[in-house]
Amino acid sequence: MIDLRSDTCSQPTEAMRHAMATAPVGDDVYSDDPTVKRLEREVADLLGKEDAVYMVTGTMTNQVAIRAHTEPGDAVLFDQNAHVYILEGGAPAAYAGVLPRLLPGVRGIFNAGDVEAAIGVPHRFFPATIPAPVRLLCLENTHNIGGGKVWPLEQLKAVCDAGRARGVKLHLDGARLWHATAATGIAESEYARHFDTVSVCFSKGLGAPVGSALAGSREFIARARRFKQQIGGGFRQAGIIAAGALYALQNNRARLIEDHENARLLAEGIASLPGIEIDVNAVETNIVRFVVTSLPAGEFVERLYEKGLYVLPSGTDGVRAIPYLNITKAQVQEAIGIIASVAEAYAEKAGVMAGQAARGGAGY
């Protein structure tokens, strides 16, 4: 089975497993785990922040950030397709008690005018106590549902400046920030410096089995640790898993361009297939999203699975595939062949159905 469902499906390498097996450990709740502390220090330094805290998932780092930035009843600005809004179990409402205000992003990218319009212009005739106060603006780079779209740096800066000018705090969901850097050559710290807090993930493109980190000011991270503990995120001998994240951080960032090349290879290989629509130029990093027109996406991915390819449906007609650490070029080429066999078979069937319909036949 070729598994392209997600880069979270990666397997730790032997060198990573060795690092985990030999890691010095302590009790992280008491701040005694040396491997966790080393990981947090390296993340903070890499992102240009004062401190960082290691957590089990990117959902936890994002949601702790939202909770620590806000109070229940505050409003938070999200792109309409943000991972933190759509794909984290409704946690902004359930955990932080905040009101999501959605921005009209295109592939996850919006502009300063969208932010200013959402915040509005206060006036002394309108009571300030009526609307939920906007306290936080969240961006996602790269953008998952946007197909791995990278935020243009100048546009990102303009959006952040607009929010900051209105007294709004800024959080970056940088689960795949490593990919933005690999694609553009712009350092993670350059993206991160425009935000109060940044979440990064080690278990997607970097291939670690567990973990994400939240970085920010020393004071903010101290507050975040309280909420991490509150929702059951306290680790004991976490150095065993932190060592995998640390190894990934130190060794697997440079190779991400290989995943981008494999994603492009996949996109180009299926672009001319019947019943498939894809913008090859939209594949900027390691996420490939395409539309199926010959049959429902759910059925299409079932047919692929029967032939040995595991991908995810997205909505009624979308499909997502992601090459990652353990996926080879040969496997991508095999995946193209499997997609072609299904696409061509159903396009031929659709053609037969269309012909029969034109002749008044019963069809399939």
C-alpha cells in the first residue's frame, strides 16, 4: 500500500529511533527533562522567540495559544478554510469559548483590507460593549486546505501590520512552516518575527512520531504552560518522544524539497488524465489537491485503495495526496499509474453512459 493520505503517516528512521531510545529523560512537569528543554530552546532560537513549550499535537499548541491570548466571548479572525477553525474539532468554541470571525481568503491568503473590514471602525455613537472584541488574528503558513500555499512575505507583513495597528494579537499556525522555508529560502524566523506566537509541528513533514511546539515571549509561554497542564498535556519522561522531534528538527528540514519535487511529479503525471482537474502551478510544496469529475471523490478514492493507493477525499469532488519522508520517487510514479488506471476506466464508462443517454438507452 502506498499511503499518501498525510505526511503524518511518516515512519521514524532508524537514526531517529536510536536517538529516542538513548535520550536522557526526566519529569517534564517538574521541568526536569533535559531533552525536552533542549528541544524547546532550539525551537525558540530557530524562530527568534524568547521561549517555547513542547506539546503533543499541533491542535493543542494552536488551541492553547488561542486560549492564552483571549478570554471567553472574545472574537478571533480566521481564514474561512483555516485548519484551526475547520479541522480541530470545534476547539476554539469548545475550549477557549471564542467567536470565530471568518475572512474571505483565497487558498488561505487574505489581505490587510479584509482584516480592517472585519475589525470595523469604532465610533462614539456605537456602544463598544455590543460587538465581541477582536483580540486575535490567526494565519496559516503553509495552508493545508489551500493546497500547501505559501504566504507571500510582503502580504503576510501587511496583514500583520494591519492587525497590530488595531491592537490585535497575532498567531501563526506554522504546522508546515518548514515547507514555506524550503520552498522560498526565507528563514522561519523571518516569517515568525511578525507574530506574537508561532506553532510548529514535528510529526508532519519532518517525520517525528509525536509533537508540536508553541513559541513566543517568556511571559506568554509561562501562561501557555498553565493551559497545557489544564487540558492534560503534562508529560513525564517526555524526552523519549522529544528526542524524535529534536532529531527531525536538526536533520530533516533540508530534505523537504524532495517532497516538493515528488508532489510536482505527481501533479504533472495526472494533469492530462480524463476526469481529473488540477492546476499544476498551484503545487508549491508537498500537498497535491485535485478535482475528480467522473465520479464522486469518495468512490474514486475507494477504487484507488483497492489497487493499493491510499489518499483522502475532500468534499464531494476533491482529493488530497501528500508525498513525505518515506515516499520514494518510484512510489510516486506507481501512484500515477494507479490513478491513471482508475481515471481512464471511469472516464470510458462515463463516455459509454453519455452515449447511451444520447440514444435513449438505460445506461449503468
